[in-house]
Amino acid sequence: MLRSRKADEDEEARDQAEQDDGTTVELLGVHASERRLPNLRDLFINSHDKVANVTAEPTSGGIQVGPPLPATKRGSGSGSEEDKGVATDDDEANRWEKTLKFSVVRALPGNTVTGKRSPWHTVSLFEEKRKTRWSWVMHRMARCMRTNQLAIMLMVMSFVLGASFYFYDPNFLIVRAKAWMAFAMPGLVTLVYLGCGIIEFAFMSSIEYIPHRPPWLVYIAFNASSNWLRVILLFASLDWFLISWWEGHGGPGPSTTSFVKHVLQAVYVIIGSLVVRNIVLKVIERNLAWKSFGKTVEDMHFLERIVIDALCCTDNVVSSDLLKKRLSDIAEEHFMKKVEDLRTTALSLPLDQVGSGRSWAYSSEARVELSNENELTMMANVIFDNLISEKDSNYITLSDWCEIFMNDRKLAKRSFRLLFSDDSSVEEKRRIDSNDFVSAMQRFRLRRSALVGRLTSFFNLSGLIETATKSVFWVCMIFVITSVFQLEFQNLMVVLSTLIFSFSFATSKSISRIVECIVFVFGSKPFAVNDIVMIEGKPYTVVQIGLLETRLRDPANKITRMSNQRLCDQDILNLSYGPECAISIIKTEISISTPLEQLERLRQSILSYTMRNPQHWKPRVNIHVSDITQANAVLLELRVESKIAWREPGSFRSADFGLRKHVCAKLVKLGIQYASPRHPVIITADAGASPAAQPF
């Protein structure tokens, strides 16, 4: 379905963008508070109102409502003949019904279509007015005060109490000398925490001023230490400065101070070790991902970010700027960021409707999400029509392909090789027609889907390894705490041995269950992430595999958690094993007196149907009479082999539905039916019931 954000939501988003990051956002020169912009449904031509010649086109002032525009040029639509004239109401209704199949995700002002904040210098089609540096500083201070209200309130109250005792009790009649520091310490700790937050923010923000991006290791270290750095600085500052200063001015005593310092040391050592562990795991994960999927991810990211967007954008000036910007972004983008984008974002095209929904054109603020093969086929035809809209021929030559990529032969050659590498006929013909382009886009979708599945399985295994390392890490931290508190290891080992023995004795069944689950997950490996399995006759898609449980998604898109111990005793049918194609089996009861000629005509009809749909079915149809079910009925079984693997259940269900509909229609046409035999009906009445209440 076509889901367009309403204009009032856009206004709220633009108002919110004015308060964010010290930026004022305006859309194409029109402020958000000036007027409400109509959407496509407001401009849809109603046949009862007899309204014609109405179009909605973006202009420098927003949406223009007026007479239809002339025939579209290159980059403005599909270039069909009907766009050059005034369409009838029925044509408009048909086109609108077709567009309802697509999901158009529109970007909020100042945001990309993925919902993340865009850098202020890369937001397209928006005019931004940067505020002065002083107002930006005040804006940051206001945000800091808003997010740290509790800490600031605690600091103020602590300082007020400490100052009150210090200034209004000079002779220490109410409290003892130096006791005012006990009231001031919470405020000092809060002040140190806020200062550590400022230091962390300044340290993290300094990366923006580096002219060239640092190596990937620096980014991993930054991501792993984010929000932990201020905590480490806080406890280190308390240990090195604040507690020592309090002890020098009459603190609680040497023993208490020593215990507090040991606790602080243990905390920031553990947090520092945790950050180091996270960095090591991320580095190992990145290196393994690069060795396993490096080239494939780079090629797929290049196809999705460069080639697909360049093919959708047919305006030469905009396409040239877009290619330069995207090439620069890809060169600087982190590899794991590319992997995350592939895993978390759906396949989409930068297209949006123009001309009252009669055509599609490139858009930097909207993307069409594609969920199945049919939608991609329709949009691939739209892209191809846009590319040849100014040409007299119905194909794209290699020189035309090179022009799409700014006449950069290296870029054009790489994009052509990645998109058409599986089709040798294109290189032999030295031109691309509509069928070649649609087939290439379909292969791109399948390769992307397979890569996403492999990446999901890889990161699920990475999560299992990270879970296993946590127990080892915390066991090591016990020895670190022992070293910090200067305890004897002999006593610690005795205590740990006692605890482990008691825990094992009390949880023996749980431990055996855990061992059984580990053997089930890592030993037998009955399924992987994204596999389609049948459990108790119900189909599921594996979402996540854990040590104790597995998360499965059913056809209704609901997540089910199943214990691995329970799955060990279940019969699991994995539909994703092997490249075997699915077979459609149709069973129905027919009359025992059905002539064999009618069954042969039914088989020939199904065979003709498979030959008319060679992309889905093989010309192999078998008919069996498997059993006599009633006195005058037999069970007829039809088996039709498809070309679709079981790992693509959506495509198979769609093809199987068409086949079953054809079989039902042919059974009715041939008169192949079965009438249930008559059975005697026996009516019994309750002796104590009244005649009115007796059944009949």
C-alpha cells in the first residue's frame, strides 16, 4: 500500500527540526507555518465531481495546483503516451489502484529516509540557516540542563546545605567542625560527573574536526567507549583527587577512606576491562566479517548506493552531483556501517510519484520499499522507461550506459559487470533491452537477500560467542577484585570451590539442560538463521538462535520463543536444506465412475498451464489415484513440480495459488465432481422430554 505522510505531520517535524541542533529548516523557500500543503489524495480526480486538468508538482513555493504540465522530459516520469494528454477518470482510477501496491517512505525534514539525522551540509532540498556561535552554545547549554535536571538539583541542594552550615554556624554549635563537607560531597561528586561528561563530549566531538577519517580501529574504540568514558573518568577522579582531598580535610577516617578507594579502583578497573573486552570482540568480529563477506558487501553496497540511485536519477546535473557525493561517502564509510545498513534496511528505490500519481521520478526524500518479485518487476520497468524516455529506440547501448555514469569508463564498467555478470547475452548484443534490465534487477534482489541471510547468521553466531565470553570475563573480574582489595587467593579459592560445588549440586538438572541445548545448537545444527522450518505442522522462520531458546517468526509475523530442550524432542523439517524445488500436491475426492479421458484432459490442461508459466513451473504433471475413500469415491492426487526452491515460500505460495485456481476451474468445466452418498438418518427422542422439545 502507498503510505504518504500527511502535511500536518511534516509541519510538526519541521517545527521540531528548528529546535534541534541550532538549525532552522525551510522547505523550498516556504516556512512550515505558512500553510498546509495538499497531498496526492486531496488532488485525486473524482469522477463524480467532474474535475479535470489538475496536477500536483513541486515548485519553489511548495505544491502547485493548476493545469497539466506539458509532456515530461528525461527524468520526470515513465514517458508513456498517456502522460502527454489528459487521461480519463477510469484511467486515473486504474493508475491509482496500481500505486497502492507500493510503500513509499518519506523523510522527515532534516532526516534521511532511514530516520537518522543527516549532516547539516548534506540535507537535500532544504535551506538551512545556521545560528550564530553564541546562540548555538546557549542552545547546547539549555539541552544539557534539560537532560541533567536531577543531577543539577542534587548539586545545588548539596552546596546550599554545605554553605549554610559553613557560614551560619561559624562556632560549630550545631554540627562538629569539618562536618559541613559531608553535606558538600554529593554536590562535588555531581559536579565532577558533569565535568567528566563535558570532557567526554569534547573528546568524542573532536573527531569531526579531523580532515581525514581515522582508521576503523579508532571508530570501534570510540563506539565501545561511548558513555563509559565519563564513568571511568568519574571514578578515577574520585579516587585520585576528591577522596584524598576529603581525607586531608578531616574525612571519615583512614579505614573508611581506604575501603572507599578500593571500591572506586575496582569499579573503574572493571569498567575499563569491559571496554577493552568490547573493543577486542568488535575487532575480531570486524576482521572475520571482512574476510568472509568483504568483497561481496562492498559490491552490493556499491550497487545499492551508486548504481541503483544513478539509474533512478535521470537528470544529468543532479545525477552528476549525486554520484560525486555518494562516491565520496562510500570511500569514507566504515565497513561495519555498510554491513549494518544491509542487515537493517529493506530494499528500496529513490522514487516518488509525480503528476497526480501518473508517473514516477527520482526523489531524494522518498523511497519505494519493495517486498516481492512483482513489485520489483513493475518498478524496474518504470526505471527502464525513464531511461529511454528521450530515445527513439527501446534499448540502452553501452555508450548510453557510460553516459549515465558521467562518462567514467571505470565506474560504468564496474557497474555493468556487477549488474549483468550472470547474463552473457547482454555483452554479446552490446545493448540492454527491457527484459535484460528486469532480469538483472531480479538477480540483484536475490543476491541481496542471500547476503542478508548470511550476514544475519554470522552475527547470530557472533552473539553466541559474546554470550559465552561473558562468563569467562566475570570469573576473571573476581580475581581482579581480589587483587585490588589485597585478599589472599587461598581463601578465595576455597570460597569459590564451595560455591561452585553447592551451585552445581542444586542446579544439576538445569546444567544438564544447558549442556543438552549446547550440543543441540552447536553439534546437530538442525537449522540456521533465516531458515524456514516446519515444527508440529506449522511453518516458521528462524530469527535468532540462543543457547537456551530459539526465536521463530510465524506467517502472521509473530515471534515465538521455543526452548531448545523442547526442540530436541521435536521432528523438525528444514525447508531450506539443499537447492531442491518445491512440488505442489493437490488432493481431492472424485467420483469412482469418472472416465479416464476426463482425467487425461485435466492433466493436459495443467500441463498447458505450466508451459504458459515457465518461470514458475516445470512441464511435469503426475496424476495418481491413491485410495478409495468412500463406497463411490477415490482420492485423486495431482503433483506438479515447480522451479521455485522451498527457501522462497512467498513466491511459491503466489504461484501455487494460481495453479490451484486453474485446477478448480478446470474441474468444474470438465464436470469432475463427487457427490457424498446418502446416509440414513436416525432420530432418537428423550423419553422424559415433552413432544415440543423432541428433535425431529
